[in-house]
Amino acid sequence: MTEPREQPFSTEIQAADAPGALGRAAELLGQAQLVALPTETVYGLAADARSAGAVSRIFEAKGRPAGNPLIVHVDSVEMAQRCVAAWPSAAGKLTKAFWPGPLSLVLPKAGLIPDIVTAAGATVAVRAPAHPVMRGVLAECGFPLAAPSANRSCHVSPTRAEHVVDQLGGRIPLVLDAGPCAVGIESTVLDLTGDTPTILRPGSISLGQLQSVLGQVETAGPATDTGPAKSPGQLSRHYSPRAKLILGSDPTAALGQADETTHIIAREPAPSAWQGGQWHQLPDDPDGFAKELYNTLHRCDRAGAGLIQVQLLPDGPEWDALRDRLNRASAGV
Ligand code: TXA
Ligand code: MG
């Protein structure tokens, strides 16, 4: 048997607002092809969620382990209900409060969704994204779209079309470009299949927001890399740039030792004595920081960074999702 070719496509980047762009994307998706599409969180790599053949191309293009399930994107509660076998009252309350938006709900899966989407598990994650381009493509398709983040497995998620091309160029036929993503980090993943709703992956919909709708909500304990993963995105090393990434309380700690391949990501300006490395100042609020973080990590990769040193984030629940991503990006280095 021959291996699939690494670069079977000449990847086209099309402006999402160009005439016919959404129709072109829907046409390819209807032919079991992959299209990278913007969502409000990060760019996703979409395929027809009903088609095992189409979804297998996602795993191939990303180099994603078959044991890591995909989120199914829908344009309505009705479409979500076709993908799941149960719709508890909590799902009704949450979708009323947060959909369309960055919240993925894990529920028992329906027969419409093939096993490859859920890594053979009995549950499926569903989310209605808010981005008008993704919503437009879903409406043209009329079927749900399985879409992980449009990066190679374990790398940093893309928040701009060029990040997708850096990682998946040659592996997919089309990227719709709608500029930078508004949120910048992936959705909150909430498991509704247990006794207590449990956050499997923190995101911009916070524990407090979920508790205000549901009352009791828990956060999953730290994942291990050895036991069976409830949500494989919880494996410790994930969301990583190519360079080694370290977290430290003092962003100027590298002063005097930094060379031009050292990159500092901080929430304050470089000190006047700063020399050597590249200093990236990000906003000092969680929303602003989230919006810029992945773009900055991609820029570090593009610049050939050898070491990325990120200033520790403040305490406080509003930084939880970002702390989670940076801890994973720095794990095992
Ligand atoms: O914001 C997002 O969620 C983006 C955009 C494109 O929608 N998507 C995204 O997908 O981040 P992905 O595949 O990169 O991450 C999906 C996460 C993984 O941690 C996966 O393990 C978890 O959701 N997941 C998916 N289905 C699951 C299931 N049935 N049970 C538990 N975890 C699940
Ligand atoms: Mg991902």
C-alpha cells in the first residue's frame, strides 16, 4: 500500500466575502473534501460530520491520533438535536444563554454521527459557532460539520488564515479568509453526561458563567498522560509552538542572556535597558491577551524563535483558560 501524498493540493486562500466563496466551500464539503473556515474562537478544519470518509481526511491532514474526538459544528439547536441521543434540560438552558458561541456540549451521540468523529466513544461534542462565515457555510450545507482547530496535531491553533496555510498548506484544497478571530482561544468544552456538569477544557465561557445558569458545575481534575483520557485535548503537552516555551514571573529574567532567537511575551513594555531578544507586549486584560496570544506564538515560530519566555499570568478565574493553554504549551519541555 502506498502512503498518502503529503502535499496533494495547491491550497487556495479565498476571501470569505468574495462572491460565491461560501458556496464554493459548501460544494467541496458536499464532495467529502476539507475546507478550513473561520470561527469566532480559532480557524477550524471542516468536513461533513456524517461522512466517515470525509472525516478520515481530517485525521490524515492534521496527523491527529484516532483516539482524539472532534467537535461537531451546527447552526441551530435542531441540527444539534439530530447529532445527539439525549437533550437534557441543562443543554436547553445553556444553548439559550450561550449559543451561538464558544461553548461545546458533550452529550450521548446519535447514529447520524459515525464512530470516527467520536473516537469510537458514546458521546459527541456539539457547538453552534457565532462566526457569520461558519454559520453561512453551515446554512448552505444543511448538514453538521466536524471541525477541529486547523493546525497540525499538538501545535498552536490558527487565529488567521495564514497560520492555517503555514501548517496545512498543500494538505487541503481551500481556506476561507475572514481575518483574525475575535476570541482567539478554543471553546469551553462542558461534559453533560455525568451527574454534575464538568468542564473538560476551560475557555472564554467561564466556570462562573456556567454556574450562573446551571448552579453546580465542576472542573475536571488534572489529566494524566497514562490513564484513559476523558478529553484527549487535556493531555498535558498540547497547543505548543515549535520553540521551547517557558513560564516565568520575571519577564526580564533573560536580560543579558537573550540572543536574537529569544522571544519574550509580557503584559508590560520592555525595560529601557532591554537588549537582545524580541519583546512582544500583549494586552493586560484576558480578552485582549487571548485575542493576540496564538498570533504571537505563530510569529515567534515564523521568526525561528529558539526560546519563548512568557510572563506568568495573574491569579484569578478570568485567566483560567489562558493559564491552561500556556501550561500545556510549556509542558514537557
Ligand atoms: O473553539 C473550538 O472548539 C475549535 C473551533 C474550530 O470550533 N475547535 C477545537 O477543536 O478546538 P479541537 O478538535 O482542536 O479540540 C476539541 C477538544 C479536544 O480537547 C477533544 O478531546 C475534545 O474537544 N472533545 C471532542 N469531543 C469530545 C467528546 N465526545 N468527549 C470529550 N471530549 C471531547
Ligand atoms: Mg485543537
